[in-house]
Amino acid sequence: MSTLRNKVQLIGNVGQDPVITNLESGKRVARLTLATNEHYKNNEGERITNTEWHTVIGWGKLADIIEGFVTKGKEIAIEGKLTSRSYEDKEGNKRYVTEVVASEILLLGGNTHEE
């Protein structure tokens, strides 16, 4: 269990086309949003869907794969770790961000859009 300290696995649909950035250092980074859905029935028996949005980051060769094969609506599985950081916005307010830094990606079925 010592290897399970910070591990995240998500399966979901890409919310928008990934943004690829080439850094001055020569490194490449891909940023995308991933929607995961949880379904349950409420007390009245109605089916409820709860959607969570996750920001996913991929570096290097993973960014290349994301650029070439991942588009809005695509169902993917990712594995990685959670990272947190803070920054100051234009108004000087401190903002906190939690992201998933992907180490692996698996392309699943075709483009799926749930209504």
C-alpha cells in the first residue's frame, strides 16, 4: 500500500479541445477538462446525474498524444496524481487550484455526448 500515496484514476469525457503550450524551456504541456458523471436515484426514484469537472495536465510525450488524439467529447481514462498550487489573479486575490497531473492516458470509445 505504500505505493498508493497519491494516485488518481478517472474515466470521463473531455469538455473542450485540449490546449497545448510550448514552454520556453522546450517542454510541452497539455491542459484539458474532464467531466466525470455519478448517477443515483433520489428519494422520489428520479435518476440524478452529478457531474464533476477536473483539470488534467499532461507533460512531454503525453502532451503529444493528447494533441494528436484527444478532442472535445472523447471518452478517456487517465491515471496520475493530484497537485495543488496557488497564484494571484489580476486583482491581487490569492487563488487555489487543484489539478490532476496525468502519467498515463487510455483512449476509450468514440466521441460520446450525454444529454
